[in-house]
Amino acid sequence: MSKFSFPILTAEEAAALINDGATVGFSGFTPAGAAKVVPSAMAKRAAELHSAGKPWRIGVITGASTGASLDGALASADAIAWRTPYQSNDVLRKSINSGRTVYFDMHLSQLQPWLRSGFLGKIDWAVIEVCDIEADGSVVLTTSVGAANTLARLAGKVILELNTKHPTFLRGLHDIYEPADPPARGPIPLVNVRDRIGLTVVKLDPARIAGVVLNDADDEVKGFDETTDVTRAIGANVARFLAAERKAGRLPDGLPFQSGVGNIANAVIAAMAQNQELPAFDLYSEVIQDGVVSLIEQGRINFASGTSLTVSPGVLRRVFADWANYKDKLVLRPQEISNSPELVRRLGIIAINTALELDIGGNVNSTHVLGRQMMNGIGGSGDFTRNAHLSIYTCPSIQKNGAISTIVPFVSHLDHSEHSVQVVATEHGVADLRGKDPHGRAQAIIENCVDPQYRDLLHAYVKSCGETHAFCNPDKSFIFHQAFQRHKDMRKAAELL
């Protein structure tokens, strides 16, 4: 650790600096690299003040979701007045859906430009996790970048959490590049997944560093569930489709892949790696997960670019112990670069994301359960979906042991339209929607992706709409959709036809 002259604070002393009503930016993109001990102390302070009848709630900005010590602790203490962008904590989700916490969803690539433009107001404080600090204010981030570089640069004051669990040899993992804003913006000078175009450190004004809090906590990344028959089938279907596209000459070798977060995403990446008709590939994505590390070890992923190294503690220790073999195969970038629509289009990325709900027209709901309850947020899926060389959406065909079809006549909330969604995959098969009119898309989705118990009903719905270009029966569609979606009485939906 380099020597520095900034004051050493306890977490409680740091939390006491932040007043009710402040806007606070935190490091973290998923629990990787998220501030931990200071937000927990802030939550404790909020609870004490609330018990004394005094207010203490703040605005919270992060790169994306965080861990239990940040979103979880603050939400449990009712300390979050408003929040953006992506989140995934159960307690925070309940606060959002009850209207207690104001939450506005946004594309992750937009966050840093919005911050610089002042659209979100003044950032009073930034709390940033680092693994090394220089006397001139230069800091080395830990396992994520997210929006930490912009938050730290714009904040009135900065508190640094120096995490000793993360070694100082992480210097070099990060590629910190912040583009100019319009009208002065030029092209982002990245033309290959492996290009490095920025700095290895975040440079801060030493006068704005209020203090350093020592931290030795692990990232709060949980392991993913074991693959199931359904997730394995989805992954295998996607891999076979990609192999067929390659054989047909429609998928050039060398195009990088993007993968969403979660169990299905892990299963899809694993299936692609197992399919010997697909060559080893590069990843240009947001999140580097456990499965990616394993595939790097197996030589099936050549290089991975992301904005966070979101791996479980055991896998992270494995990476650190063999850092010489990983350091030239990984890079972490700010989220406006990892998710840049300009770069997604330039690099020709194959985007693979997960849907909550799909409809037979090819529209996707990725955020709202039954159209009413916010789940997590749109995250970066739109950044990739709208600009990808090929955009694929995956989901199981049914939920709740078959009581709910994830494929419906019309999505209850629309995040990604038919104009951006090119391929749909479930455990039953793949529907290629390219070059098809609405009826062709519906036919492909129903026959290839819908669970058999719901196919006849959806065919009947399409038939009831007649031969109009867009299959819509205004007299029946809304009522039918509601009955179909809730599945309390399938006969009721059928009788409407």
C-alpha cells in the first residue's frame, strides 16, 4: 500500500459526515466492488435518528445493484428516499413497490452522461471502494468500475473504503476512460475487445478526499444455482442455433458475445463453450461471472471485457492466487464504455439476455412482474439489444409449475419491442423472427417456444384476430390477456374466442 496523508476514519465517523437529504454515489456494479462498511454505518445512524424522531434519508446512485451491506442495510433502515439505476435487493424492492422509495429505471449506459449533464442534480458525497491510494489522490478500484469514476470525480466530497481483501496488484485490471460530452464528443477509440484506451487509476482531487475507512470485507456475491434440465435445454438450444448460423455463413467467427446475469445466462455460456461446432470466443459484456472464469481456464473464452468481476468469494480467491494467468485475459471498464451503443454496434456483438415475459409478436418485458411490480430494472439489456449484430432473448416457457405461461398474447409491460428482438429461445426450441411479419413471428414463437399446453389457445387467439396485418382484436385482447396471464381460469380465456 502506498503512503498517503488522508485522515483515517472509522465507518461511524464517516457516516456522521453525511446529512439527511444528501445525494450519495456509491461504488459497485452488482455486489462486486461495492462500498460496504460505510453504508452499513449510515444505516445504523439512520435507524438511531428515526428512533429519536429525526429524519435521515438520502438519494442513492450506484452503478447497478449492490450487496446486502449497501442496498439491503439502507433499505432495511428506511434510509433511501430515491434510487437509480438497477437494483436487486428484496427489501429495497418492497420499498419501491410500496411507493416508499422513489425509483426511476434507466439504461445503464446513460447514467454517467446524465451525471455529467447535471440531470440528477448535485452529488454531495461519493463512497468508493479501492485497493490502493496514492498521495496525489490517484486510486485503484477493486472488482468493478461501474460509474465509480464519474461519481468520485463529480462528488463534493469523497470517502474511500480501502479494502485489504483486494490486492494492490489489481492495478492494471481497469481501463478508465471517460469520453467528452456532446457537442465535443468524438468516436470512442476502441475497435477490438482487447483494446485499452484509458488509465489504470481514477485520479481524484486530494482536497476532496474527506478520509479513508479501512475495510476487509469480501464482496457479497452469492454463487449461482446449479443448472437444471430447463436451463440446460435453453442453453443447448441457443448453442445449436448459433452453430447452425455459423455453418450457414451468417455468423462470422470473431464476433464477441454479451451475456446477461443469472442462472440462465450461465447455462447458455456453458452450452456455447461445450458445443464444439463453435470456436472459442471473446466476451464483451457487463458482468464477468463464475462460469466465465471456468471457461477462461478451459480455453473456451479467450478474453473477457466487462465492468465488474462478479464472482463468488472462492472463485475470486482462485483468480487472485493465479493472477499471472488471468491479468492478460480480463479488463474492467466504466459502464458507459462496457455498455456503449456505439461500441456494441461497432464490435458486432451477439447479445443474449433474459426475459420475464415475451409475447407472440416478439416484444419483451424484462422489468415488471404482471406489469405492475418492479422486479430489478432494465439494466443494460436495452443497451445491447437495440444495437447488437444479433439479439437473442431466453426464458423458460412456463413458471409456477406450469400455472403461468411466460409467453402471452401481449406483454404486460414493454421494455424491448419487436423491432429489437431477433431471436427467442426457451427449453422447447428457438424462434428466428428475422424477416417475418407479425403472423410469421407469432407462428414461429408458438410452434417452437411455447409450452405445449398453451399452444392451441394462443393459435386460437391469433385466428380470432383475423387476417389483419397486426394480429389484434381490440374487443377481446385486453380481457383475454388478463385472463390468460393470471391463469385462474383458462376456460374463461378460451370462451372469449
